[in-house]
Amino acid sequence: MKILFDLISIQKYHSGGGEYVKKVLDGLLSKSDNIILGLFNSKLSFLDEDLKSLRTKIQLLDISKNTISEYVTLYKVDILFIGIIQRYIGYNLENIKCKIVCVIHDIGDMEFLDNRIHFLSQCSLKNYLRLSVDYWFPCIKYSTLCRTISHYKKIESLLVQNNVVIITVSKYTANSIKYYFPKIGDRKNINILYPPSKQYIRKDIIDNDKIEMILSSGKRYILFVNANRENKNFNIVSKCFSRIKESFPDMLLVVTGQNKKISNKDVISLDYVSASDIENLYMHAWVLIYPSLTEGFGYPPIEAMKYGTPVISSNVCSMPEILDDAVLYCSPFYVNDLFYRIRLLEEKYQYYKLKGKEQYQKILKRQKGDFHRLINMISKYDSI
């Protein structure tokens, strides 16, 4: 089987989708009958040692030199795999004459704008004009929503084709796709396959001095990850923390993805955290709070639950589907609801430790089975 494989989705920046794409590549490479060609963009940088490693494994094809359809014809490609379809909005997707497997992890940007959630974020001088246009003139072509819709229309015409197989990671996202892509609707099957589990690297030696200090203190702490991402909704936790301290005077708040200086000595702000250190933070946290506003799947709660760390999660999007009854749910909009769930967790702490571990094993079993199906689906030219 000759596969043209998407490497553009692992270029330029780190993301959960990029890690997913790397695992799919490793899974396909493990099958000896696959010939894999890597599609990349020479105008985008690779991260870490990715380029050096890939050159030893597969032949690389530069999308800035030929279109996808030209490469498919030239190399007689059987299957094109695209790991994050949104990364291809700016490319020519016409006349691709082979089977195409496309993954849509989420359409959070569309949900964020259509539900006007972006107005809840802090309005800086930089985005004041954009928000003003979005508020007063939401239907003109210059509004953020209309521009985003026009971008998605570029890939909608590809997704409706008969030679395209669509994969997503949750029932929630599958139904969001059907809602926002009316041409797809119920006329096309969307395959729901959980993304593979992450490779966990945890060592007892702590890399970050701040984290070493936190763990050595023995104090309880709330963990919040990826605060730099707007959809993760750090504002609600920041706003609630002063009330939390009144009920839990010894509690700390540990925040990753945040390099701003915070005056509160009980809020420890961390920027880059190594793979090992984040595992230790998950392992020793009193609770992970995950009040995300948009989510296609959501790895952090799962990563915390494997250590028996309780989770308080938002009650929207895919979270109730994936986490079931193993976590406490709160509104991502009501600060008082988050405060209530923290107090409730104190009463039922051991219950949620055990429920989290049980749910983690269920999710892990599903992830293993779905990943096996995905690799077979691509490498054997099968459809589900």
C-alpha cells in the first residue's frame, strides 16, 4: 500500500493533534507492506529533531513544489492521510484521485464564535476592533465568524466527496460536524475513534525547581493546565481562587502554560513544563480543574485520572461523554458552581479517586481498540 502521509500537521507548533499524527505514522511504519511518502511544507519549520528523524524513515515531498493531486498521480498513491484537516484550508484540495482519510479532532473555533463565547475573554486594545466588528456587524464578511465559515467551506467541498472517509474522536464532535457542515448532514458516515493514549514519561527526579519546591512542601494544590489557551477558561479558576482560599487556607494553585507574574504567593505560575514534570504534577495534585469551553476529546482529565487524581470538569462539549460519572461537573460560566463542586469534592474525595481510576481503564481499552482499527483502516484500504 502506497500512502501519502500528512506531516504538515506536526510542523510549526506542538499540539495534541500533532502527537496523534506522530502515533499514526509509527503505527503505519510498523506494517512492513506500507510504502509511506511524507507530505510537508518547506516554508514551515519542524520541531525538535522531527525532520532529522523523518528523513531516515520515509521519502519527503514538498507541497510548495507540487499540488497534492500532482503527487498522487506522479507516485501512484493509494491513500492520502490527513491528520488535522484544518491545517489544509490554505492548500489546493481539488482533483485528488485516491482514497482520502481525514481526521477532524474538533471545530472549537466555530463553536467559540457561533456561540459568542469569545466576548467573555478580556478585551485588549489589540483585539478591540475585531470584537467591535463581531458585536455590531456579525453578518458582514469581515466578521471573525464569517471569515471562519468561509475557511471551512474550502474543506467542506472535499469532505462530501465519495472517496473521503471522515474520522473524529467523539460523538459530540461528529454531531457538531453534521450541524456546521449541512452538506454532510446524515448523508455521510462519520467514524468515531478515540485518539490513542499518550506516551507517559515520568521520573522521580524533578526538572523544574518551582515544582520541586511545591512537591517538597507537602501542601495540597489545585492543578490547571494550558492557561495560555483561551478555550481552557483559566479566568473562572482565577476568579474563584480567593473564595477557595477562605475554605481551604493551605491550598495552592499551580498553573501551567502561564509565564505572567502573579502577585498572589499561593498561585504558582509555570511556563514550559517537561513531559516528566507534568506527569508528576498530575500524580500529586489534589484535583485537576478543567473548565474548558470547547473540547473535541480532552486529554488532561484522563492523564490525571490514571493516577487517581480527582477531576472537576466543565459540563459541556465532549467531556460528559468521555468522562461519564467519574468526575464532578461544573458550569464553565458560573464561578459559584465551581466553588460548590470543590466543596463537594472534599466530602466525597475517595469516591472520585476510585471512580477516576476505573474510568481511565475503560477509556484506555477503547483507545487501544480504536487505534488498531484506524491503522487497519488506512493500511488495508478498509472502511468501517
